[in-house]
Amino acid sequence: MAEKDKLRIDKYLWSIRAFKTRTLAADACKAGRVKLSGTNIKPSHEVKVGEVYQITKGPDRRTITVTGLLESRVDAKKAVGYYDDITPEEEKPAFKSMFHAPLLSRDRGTGRPTKKDRRDIDELKDDFFE
């Protein structure tokens, strides 16, 4: 459980167990799902104590504040001490249940969706996952 002065964001997110692997954390950064003050950051971004990050994983959005730097991956009970979860209650997964998700199915034999159908499906997905 060594602490450092400089630490990459992908390694930090992996060590606090926000992502299962460091590669997944780096890919999330590259895809713009990890933000600092609303701006996308690269996987090589250096983490500083006190910074606030927004992390999006599917329908789940979390906002965390860095309270300490953790170089190696530790168990979940210890990892919680290195960040504060400041996600508003409305955005926590308990309020967004997949059972309340819109039904995205088509009748068998109706063929491929038209362009308008596809736009409607995309809009429905965007409304739910935002």
C-alpha cells in the first residue's frame, strides 16, 4: 500500500476499483467517460488530491473526490478511504433500475428498422442513459 506524489488517472481508477482492469480504465478515459471539471482527460493525466472526477460506466454515473493516492490495488474496504463518493442521490443506481428501462424490442417479421425507426430507438436510448 505505497503512496506516491504522481499517479496516472488510469492506474488510480484501477487501484480504487472503479474499473476491473487498468486497460478498461484507460479505454474509458480515451472514450471520454472520465472527466475533470467537464473536460475529457487522457489516461496519462496526473491525479492530484482534491480533484473531482465524473466517471460514467453504462447507465451508472459517479462523481468522486480524490482524498489520497493509491499506487497498488487493494481490497475494497481499504480503497474506499482514498476517495469520497459525492454522487447526488438522484444519480445513484438504486434510482435507475433496469426494470424501468424502456422496452427495446421489435415484432418478429417486421424487417429492418427504417431510418425514422432507428432515430427513434437512438433517441430513446439516449434519454435513458443520460
